[in-house]
Amino acid sequence: MERIQFAAIDIGSNAIRLLIMSVSPSEGLASFNKELLIRIPLRLGQESFESGKISDRKLKQLLRSLKAFKQLMKVHGVVSYRACATAAMREAKNVKEVVKRVKTDTNLRIEVIDGQEEAKIIFDTHSLYHLNDQNNYLFVDVGGGSTEISLIAQNELVQSFTYKIGTVRMLLQKPILEETERMRLDMEALKQDYLMNEIIGSGGNIIKLHTLAKVRKGRKLTVANLEAINESLKKLSVDERITQFKLKENRADVITHAADIYLDIAKTIGAKNFIVPKIGLIDGIIHMLFVNWLSKKKNKEYLFIEEKEPLPSA
């Protein structure tokens, strides 16, 4: 069976990720198999949000990481890739210089995407969730530097929002009060027109929270479950979270901030549950690459299926 390798690079505010996925298109059914998932906690947002630029030290770390990613893509025979940078790079004053340096040193092209594009890429994976066409859902992705929210009604994207609210910003105690109020007002307005009982939660933090809450595989994470594990985590220091819950340091210090954002949104719209698929921005990039490849090759409609259970996010 023919397998085509695609790669996605997500340059986020807290970490950068490489996903390599093989796709087997056959008779209208495309199976996706995750071959490699690497996460490096570079935390570009820590400098970008503090000083407004990416330092030479962080740039060198980024270049080393991307060079390693490039070699791994070669080893796996990747036919197409896309590298997307989000909030940390968007807000860096020297972003053009960073993108140019990456191109010169690695020959990799970075696309600095805005919040709307980020939300669209993430939304494009929703066809994998087997949603009820008659229900409304709020798709929420909480990152280190921004939060993207999309309203799905009758399986269609109605509206997307992006806010400068993120876990790394909160860790750095950056003022987000104005953005938080704007988000709440927007969500309250949506609530007037749409009944939304469930949130689709995307991102490494909500996946980890789902695991820590000990929710059985395939079950939804209730708001009560999330509140309980969040309170348990808040009672502990970062070191205690690392020891007791086996969290990595760069996850342990931001995970409660992520939970607070998800809970704030859920309570504002009156949602009761979170659907937590192990799919995010990098998966959306892969699916877009495949669709683009397909349009050039066969121009057929395909149903996407996961051949194997997705690898757990770090």
C-alpha cells in the first residue's frame, strides 16, 4: 500500500513541535498514522512577551531544533511540510529577521500565521470527531500566547475569535484583563443565540488535564472533573506537581492557567462537558497538506480515519 509522508512544524509560545505522519490513500479512504511526534520546550513567548523580541540565544536554540527536524524529515522521506509560527513570533519585533535567518541557515520556510488562520487550521480537523450535525460546539484551543475559539453550528464554521490570552502570558503576569473581558462579552453574546453544552478542547494542557482527571478513555471531561483536578494542582508547588503527577517542568508551571481559561469559557457559555480529542494545530496542518497534495494528484473526496491511536502529547 502506498504511503506518503507529510510533516508539520508548530512553533508555539511554549514549545515547538514536529509531527511526521504517513497517509495511505486507497479507494476514497485515507488512513493517517503518526510516525513521529517531538516536542521541545523552547518557550519563545517568555522573551517575546517580555522584551518584544526573540533573543540571539533563543534564535540559536530554534535553529538547532529546526536543523534536527529537517534531518528527521529527510530520514522519513517527507514529500511536503508546513512550518507555522503563532503568537510569540507574531509579536516579536524582529520576526522578519528571525524568519530570514531560519531560511538562510536551514532552508526551511516559516509562515507566521495570524489568529484567524490558526483557528481555521484547527477547525479543519473537526471532521475527525464524529460530531452530531444537529448540535452546536465551541472549539477552544488554549496556547501559550493566545486562545483561539471557533463556533461550530450544524457542522459548519460560523465564527472564529482570537484573544491575547495564554498560559505563558499568565505565567509572566502580563495584563490580560481587557482581553479576558472582551472574550467574556463575546461568549455571552454567542450564548444568547446558540445553545452550547459541549466544548471541544484542543492543546497539550487540556489533553494532560483529561489524563490527570482519570477520565476513562473515550469519555468526556466534565466541568466538575476539570475543577476538581485544577484545585488539586493549585494546592501544590510546581516541584510537587512534577513529583506527584509526573509532569514536565514546562507543563507543571502553566497547566493551572490553562485550566482556568477553559473553565472561564465553559462557565460563561454554560457548557457542561469537554470533548478532548488528541488532535491540534499540527494535525490540522497535516490534513491540509494531504488535501493540497490530493487536489494536484486525483481530485477525489476522501474520508479520513486514524489507523492507530494518536501518540500522547508531551
